[in-house]
Amino acid sequence: MTRKRILIVDDGTTIRLYYASLLSEAGFDIHQAANGFEGLEAAMTRRFDLMLVDVNMPKMDGYELVARMRGEDSLKNIPIVMISTESGEQDATKAYRCGSNLYLFKPVAPDELVATARLMTGIAA
């Protein structure tokens, strides 16, 4: 069976490595991007089964990245989970309005992250 591919887009190196370690150990093929521009470029050049996107990033924030992806026919169906320290109801609402499938608050518990990735990529637990 082909491993599901996840793109992690976060400007925090430690966060990216943490998510990558957990998800790689759970059997996913992991790719990383440090900002929205890198994430958009990666999504346009490779196929991903899921994207984990931070909100606050330099150059292009997560909201803009998700909105741009939803405007591209080839990218609009990729499941996207936004993960942020922004915990206000308006932040989650903005994430859903721009096209996110799910909004989680940092820090995400390891078991919750893996379970979410499995659910969003259609892998039985």
C-alpha cells in the first residue's frame, strides 16, 4: 500500500520536526515547507493527501495559502488542517471561511495529531 503524503507548512522548525517525527513514525510520507509560498509551490508540484498549515507565518500566512489553494482546481480538494496558537472563535471561523477542513489549537496532543491525520487521509485506526 502506498504511504499517504502529508505536507507540513509551519515557520517553526521545531514544530515541523515534531509533527514530522510523529507522523513519519505513524507511517506517513512527510514533506515540509517553512512558509505559505513554499507550501503553495510544493502543493503545485507534488501530490499530497493532507496538509497541516500554521496560521501565523512570514511571507504568506495560512489563511492566504488555504484561500489560494481553494481557488486552484488541482488543489481545491486536498484536505487541510489549520493548526494555530490563535484560539479565538473568530480565528477558527476565518479558517473555515477560507477553506480549511479542520482547525486545531497548539499544542496538539500526539495521539490527536496522528488520529486526525488518519481520519483526514482515510486510514483506519
